[in-house]
Amino acid sequence: MSQPTYSRTRPCRVNEVPRWDFEADVCIVGFGAAGASAAIEAARAGAKVLLFEVSAAHGGTSALSGGEIYMGGHGGTPIQRSAGFHDDTEDFYRYLLMAGGPNADQAKCRAYADGCAEHYQWLVAQGLQYKNSFIKERIVEPLTDDCLLWSGSEEAYPFNLGAKPCPRGHTPQWMGMGGGKYLMDVLAGQVIKAGVQVQYEARAVSLIAESDNQVRGIVVRIDGIDRYARARGGVILCAGGFIMNRDMVKRHAPMLLRAQYPLGTVDDGSGVQLGQSVGGAAINMSEGFVTLPWYPPERLIRGIFINERGQRFINEDCYHGRVSHHCLQQGGNRIYVLLDKNSYAEPDFGAHFKIGIGATGETWAEVERELDLPLGALTSTVALYNQHAERSEDPLYHKASKWVQPLLEPPFVALDCRIDHALYTTFTMGGLDTAVSGEVLDESRRCLPGLYAAGRSSCGLPRWGEGYSSGLSLADATYFGRQAGIASARRAAQLR
Amino acid sequence: MSQPTYSRTRPCRVNEVPRWDFEADVCIVGFGAAGASAAIEAARAGAKVLLFEVSAAHGGTSALSGGEIYMGGHGGTPIQRSAGFHDDTEDFYRYLLMAGGPNADQAKCRAYADGCAEHYQWLVAQGLQYKNSFIKERIVEPLTDDCLLWSGSEEAYPFNLGAKPCPRGHTPQWMGMGGGKYLMDVLAGQVIKAGVQVQYEARAVSLIAESDNQVRGIVVRIDGIDRYARARGGVILCAGGFIMNRDMVKRHAPMLLRAQYPLGTVDDGSGVQLGQSVGGAAINMSEGFVTLPWYPPERLIRGIFINERGQRFINEDCYHGRVSHHCLQQGGNRIYVLLDKNSYAEPDFGAHFKIGIGATGETWAEVERELDLPLGALTSTVALYNQHAERSEDPLYHKASKWVQPLLEPPFVALDCRIDHALYTTFTMGGLDTAVSGEVLDESRRCLPGLYAAGRSSCGLPRWGEGYSSGLSLADATYFGRQAGIASARRAAQLR
């Protein structure tokens, strides 16, 4: 055979396959949360499952996360209920829809809202432990082993108008940050137990497809040699997003290049590209998550954000990622949080994410001068805010009254959150369009037989930077990873 | 043969072709400006050219335009020079780069800047006439047969910092609006003269490709019957954008759904989808042009735009499309232009585009109340603007001093530009990634042999709503349409 012409972006045709090195019912690319969940379900459904991971160990980008999963509905998970919350499935559904933004996937929101109680049980059955506890304060991630937290914009305008607020971030019982690694260790244990064959240090090179693009397997490079894996039921792409592929980011989501802290491991876009090579449609490619964890402590939420024209632009009680997304939308690099004696605190993660002090003063005019803002720009914004804050109102942005108080007590401080200085964290949300079953869809939304995707290689529940909530990615990866595992195993059985 | 399984999103394989109904060197889909320009050049290079058009006549969306083409550099076109402007090629290039935004295609900007003098001559040689005249006032489109106008943000911040401003919109000599139809009549005449065979009412159904996705031809449906056209050199997709395919807009550019006046004809996304079916990468799919032509008359530019929080958000002397793009970025639907006695005028196109009067008053406080804005929101914005405008300065948004004067003279007026009421016009800018030669690229930017695209089926010079200037689309369509015609004819000759 001559030099292979196939690649990530050009499928290997079945007639180009020199031999089958592996044979399986289901081949999975990527051993993060999506791949693990898919593997467990496919294997338990009786499929012979082969999992290829480019690294030397399981985990992927899921292991870098806090392990938080967004769950609710059906009256509430046991944790929500015992914290005194009732979470109606319809409120949960409506929140998921709002979080998904103008291109929310109704079918996926419906499926997850309806299936979440079962999913919670499934996660627990895998061995994941949740402490029966609730953290009232607004935080980013627990430093303890506590579970339930407000992890989105549930209580904030305009989300609070569309669905009854309820905390839905469920963090596994793991002391300190880094619950994602624990989550992945638990899932990986089940993958092995289910009899899945894992091949590490195997790079997905190309899909193997018929001339009509029906997917038959995958070419993986192991020790520099191309190996041909037949997948009777299908291939599931769970290879992450594309934040580490800077060229793809530039072409599809250039705004995210401004955020200097890409969060990923092997998120090189290969999952998306492999799917596209057989006609899979990539959607919402310009969307991404961006955050600067400017709180905790939550008293900082009493401050107000301004851009380099001294203007406010958001209700500061939104989820930190929503606030940060809006920071990036402002023209210019300069972003400040204005605080007074009653609201100032040192941000818990300020040193790590490079949030410094931009200016201080005994008057707001002094702060304005020190920041070299146009005369009256900052002071008129503060004056207008204070005027309404006297009555705990924020008619411009509708920050909830509990956070609204006039900024009157010196000393005054401007926290410096410059885009080109502070470490805004980012990952991509665009990916392959998929059905609820995980089947990859083409541009006319027809299924591509034999191809599935889950996690950030697909475009799932999280697809809108303005609406993201912590825990949506792992919710999406685990739940729809499972669906892809089930569907591909079923297809293998039917074709057997 | 059984029921065909090919479609826009799934290529017909060569071995599925029952017969060749047509044979040509180059097949072109779409008879707008891109298709016409490609056809002329391919035919003149000696290729046998077949042009398929879904409508019963030439024109496409190009014929709906004003016919304006963005040109400059090389010291200036004859029209620019005689109006007293010197347009350096590097200024032209830098402006094109800025207009393209964070994902500008440097190679295309370079090629067009360098090739524009020749392109001007080519257009004139086709029979297009330009009157040697310049319109000083800021307008949208000439109502006369005049030629040169300011058609972008050249003089406005921040574009004026990056390139020496020069007017570059060239409108053909045609009395009144509708120069696009005249342009298309001229080009269509040359297409016929060059011996191109045109097949009207022929719908492109599917590309014909080898199993390695090399493109060999196209399936077109004529009178309900699938016809198979072989293209020895290549197929050129010039089938427009996707603004009329509301499902595609929803999935890729949902923001554009807010603009209620989609501007297109057969822009059903088929060009993009056909390219994707063989692995072509679609980029910048979320970007689009949006405009509400709120001026002329230009005195309106002395007013200030506010959102529903009473805040300014743009320097109002930008191109109307840039201002309108920012209108859509504001939270909420309410957008107003604040004017006083010295700046108010009835917008020329106000009635057509549904720009009404939102409020009037003898004081700004009265206007604020009438608009039911939060107390102090509008008045503090006007006060801050006026304070600096007294010295003809706009330190917040850098509107050029010639447009800056305090809004002090009653009666005061708020023009109502509500997004959900006024007719914001929109079309898509995302499309197939192509090389300068028009060759379609896959996600790793490798050429797909035998496939070309131009015009809005591709992603060319116009690719950023914030940076668009009138005339960029036709510049892109005609210039890169020509390149695709030349490249495909050359390929046909090499393969002959």
C-alpha cells in the first residue's frame, strides 16, 4: 500500500484498510467523562468495547475540573431535598433552555431534565459519593468535601424570571478542589470492571468509512504504526473540544484568544475534525466559556463592574462566567470592580488569577483620576448606581436587592481585572451536532450511520457562554456519553 | 438504479453516476456576481463552462444590492484620484485587515489590495461605467448616478488610527438605487458573449466525488429529473449564503434571527452544505451583516445612541452597519437615537425601515420619563456627553469632533430603533474556507481537489459584522470569483 492519504479530515475508505488489527462492537476515542460513561454503558449492554486514549492515563480534561455535575428536577435530588429545596422538573428544564441560549437544543434539555433522577442514581451506583450538605455562600468550587452549591445564574436576572431558582451544582465528596480527578478515578474503575479494553497512547488518525460515509471503524496510531480498528456498531468521539488547537480557535472562536488561560489537555479539535471528515456538522463553533473567578468572598458581589468608559454592563450577581463573558464583550481591555469599605475584600483567587488593585481613593473622583478615566465617567456611573441603591434597587441591571447597597464608605477600591493581564480561563463549547442518542448529524440534521459523539467533541447542553453554569459540561458528558454507549451497542446488536 | 441516497450533505459517488448528461471543464453553481465573474474568466481561459442557476434568470442576491464595489490602493482608482484622494495600497490593505476582524484572511486581503487596480480595469473592460464623481455627504447608497462615497468606518475610531481614511465605495453609473441589477446585466452579457452555457431552473442536488472526496462533477435537478454533469477541472460553488435557511441561521448565527429583514434570494445554504458534504470547512458561521439605515441625512450623526439602560455604546460616526451590529449586542430590544433641534431630521429611509419617534420633550428629563427609563439613566448620559461635547470631545467613544456638539436645544427627540420593531436588515458572512485561488479548504486547511467556492458560499473579505463596509461583498464576489474561474480552468487544462 502506498503512503496513506487519509487524515483527521479525510476518512480512510474501507477498501484502503490493509487488515483489521482490532475488532469490536464499539470503538471509543477519549477516556474523559464522556468516553468513560459511554464505555460503561456499551459494555454493560453486551458490546465488546475498545477505548482509545491518546494519553498514558485516563482523565482527560474532566480530571482537571472540580467534578461538579449540574442536577435537579423531579422534586430534587436527595441532597437538594434535604437542604430544603424543591426542584420541579419543569423549572430545571426551563433553566437548561435558558442556559443554552438562542440555539438551545430543546430535545437534549428535555431528555436530561426528564432523565436526571435516574442519572443521579446511576452516578451513585458507579461509586460516586455525595455528602449531604449545602454551601449557602456564593463560591466557585468547594474547598471542603461539601456537595450542593449555587453554580449558575439561577437567582440572577433574567434567569430568575424564567425558572424558580434552585442550587443544582453537585460536587462529589472529595476534600478540597480537584473533584474531577476523583470522579474520573471512580468512572475509570467501572470501565475496567465492565471489561472494556483500553488502549493508551493511541492517537486517532482517521475514521474508516464506506464511500457513503457510513462509519466502519477508526485508524489509530500506536507506537508510530497505523492500526485499523473495526467498529461493528459504531465509533464514539469523546476527544474533547478544541481550545488547545489555537489555529482552530482563531478561525472559529477568535474572541476566546483574548482569554489567556486555555483550560484543556488534549483538546486539539481532533474529535470535531474527525466528525466533519464524513460530513458531520459542527455548530456553535464561536461559543466558549470564559471566566475570571473574581469572587469569593461573596461580599465582592456588592461591588459594580465597569469597563474602560466607566460604564456598568452586567448585574454582578450573575454566575462568574456570565460576568466574565460580558467583560470580554466590552470594547477595550480595561475592566474594574468598584468597591467601598463595606464591600471590599481580597479575592480568594486573586493572586493566582492576577487580579490586582487598580486604584484606591478617599473619593470616587480620586479613583477616576487614578485610573485615568474620562472626567465624570466613573463618578456619574457610581452616582446613578448609588441613587437607586439607596432603596436597594438596581433598575438598570436588576441585581438582586440583597447585593445592592450604595458604595459610599471610603476607602474606595478598583480591582483590576484587565483582560490582557488577569488570567481569564476559557474552553470551547462548539462541536458536532448530535441527536439525543449521540448520533452525529450532518448539516441537514440527518444521522450519519455508525458515528456518535459526546462531551466537548459534540455541542451539547453547554453551548452559550452567557448562560453556562458550573457542572453543565460534566452533566452533558456523562449523561449523553451514556446515551451514545447505549445506542451504539444496540446498533452493534442489530447488525450482528 | 435504486432511489438515490445522495443529497446536498452526502456526495454522489462516481460509481453511482448512471450517465453523464453534461460534460464541461468547469461547472458553476449560481449566476450572481461570483458565478458570473468565475464563468467569464474560466471561459476566456479556454475552458468549456457550464453555469447552473436555480432561478429563471441571472442576478442572485447581487442584483438586489446597490452594485457598490469596495476599491482602492495603488494611489487610488481614477475616481478617487480625481476627487483629490491618494489611497496607498498599504492603507487599503490595513483597512481590509481591520474590516475582517480577529479572523481576517491576511492572504485574501493582501491579494485583493495588490490586485485591485487591475480589478478596476477589468470591471470597466466588462462594460461597467463609473461616473467621475464623489459624494461628500455620508449616505447609504446614491439616489443619483454618482460614484464614489464613504461606505465604511474609514474616518471613524478606531479604524482611522490604523489606516489613512479614504472613500472606497464605487457605485456604477446608474440613476437611482438598484445598481446591482445593472452590474449583473453587464456581467451576464459578458458571460453569454464568452460562450458560457447557462442552464436556468437547475437546482444543485449533490456533488459528485471520488471516495477520496476529489470532486468530479455535480448532480442538478432539471424539470424534476436528476442530471449528471461532469466537471473535468472543477465545480465552483457560488450559490450565495444561508440567510434564507432559517434553520441554519438558528443553528449557526442565532443572533441574526433578531434582525427581521433577511436580505437574500436563493441564499438557502446549499453552497455551504455542498462544500461540507466532501469535508469543506465552514468558518465564521456566526457572523453576519446587520443594518438599520438610520442616516441619511448625515446631521443625525450628531445624535447619540442609547440602549434601554440609557447608556451609550458606540461612536455614532461609524458605518451604519457597525452601529447596528452594536445595537443588536445590547441587552434588550429598545434602542434610541437622542437628538436636539440642531441634529434632528427625519431619517430618509425612516418610513420604509420603521424608524419612528419614541419620545419628545422640552427637557431630557421629560424624554427620559416618556421612554420610561430608570430615573437619571438617560439624563446622566446626556449630561456626561454634553460636558465633553462643549469642547467637541467624546473621550468615551471618540466620535470625530466634526460630529460632536452638545445636545442642548429643545425640542428633544428620541428616534425609536427598537430591534423588534424597526426593520434591521441582515445577511450571513460565514461560509466555506477557501484559498486565494478559490479552492475549498478542509478543517486542516488542505485543498479539496476539484472544488472551488466564491461569493457568500465562501468566507471571504467580509467576515465580521463589526467591520463590514458597503461594497466588500461584491468586491469579494467579483475578484475571488475571477480567481476561482482562472484556477479551475487551469486545472482542467492540466488534466486534459
